[in-house]
Amino acid sequence: MIRRACALVLLVPLLVGCQDREARAQNAELTRRVEALERQLSAAQADRPAGITADADRVVSEAAAQNCANNLTRELEIFRQNSSDRIYPRPAQLALPDACIDHRVNWITRTDQAYTFSVTDTAGRELVRQSSQTGS
């Protein structure tokens, strides 16, 4: 019994040593793969044209402005549908939707029966123009 225990005690360091070598080999392989992926990523980023980021920012800004315009139009049309005299809201009756927080809404035409507005960015560049179907 003691001999078996001694044999097991002597085998444990050998087994641990084998596991350590395997773990080190796996870590080295994973490190090599990560470094290869990092090189590929760097190469892909270097090959990307510089204007892509600017184009992406422009597209996102225009999409956000369109979302603002769509939400505002929805608010205007819901108000009109629920209005007994079928008119669009007056300025005091309308709160801009949350989607318009980072944009400026410019009213071009705003009457009881029609509206036209534009949505601009913080620099004043018009991103979207929207009108009621019954108005100009």
C-alpha cells in the first residue's frame, strides 16, 4: 500500500510536467494565431481608403436625421388624425420627438393644413426635407 502511494506521489510531478508542456505548446500556438490575425487586421486597415470613415459618419448622420423626420411626421399626422377639426398642431402643442435631440428642425411652411420642414445637423447642413402630403 505504501509502495503504491509512493509510486503515485512520484508520478504526479511527471504528469504535471507533461500537462505544463502541452499547455505551453497550446499557448504558443494561440499566441502565433493571434499575432497572425493582428497582422491581417493591420493590413486590412491600411488598405482601407481614408474616406470610408467620413462616408460612414455622413450615412449615420443622414439616417439619424431621416429617423427624426419620420418620427416628427408621425407625431404631426397622429395629432391631425385625432384633431376634431383635422389640423396640424400649433408650435405650443407639439414637442419634438427624442430622435430629434441632436438635430435642428427648421419649419419652412407650417399652417393648420400643411407643413414642410427640414432637419439640419449642428453645422446647419440640411440632411432631410419633409412635407405633408396635402401641403407644399
